[in-house]
Amino acid sequence: MAIAIALFFLMILAAAVTGHTVDTRDSADWKPSDGGFRHT
């Protein structure tokens, strides 16, 4: 069981290092808006 947990965390680490966990939404979910409209 310990080996499975270690492999799970190693897979997460590998995904993070290779960039597979990058947020592609450009943080649009927390930026302020003006009545639902975001100024660019």
C-alpha cells in the first residue's frame, strides 16, 4: 500500500514538473469584473 501511495505522489510530481498542471484559464475566475464584463 505504501508503494502505491508513493507512486501516486511521484506521478503528481512528474505532472507538475512537466507543466501538465498549469492553469490555462489565466486566473479569470478570480479577477474582478464590472457587472460580469472584464476590461482588457
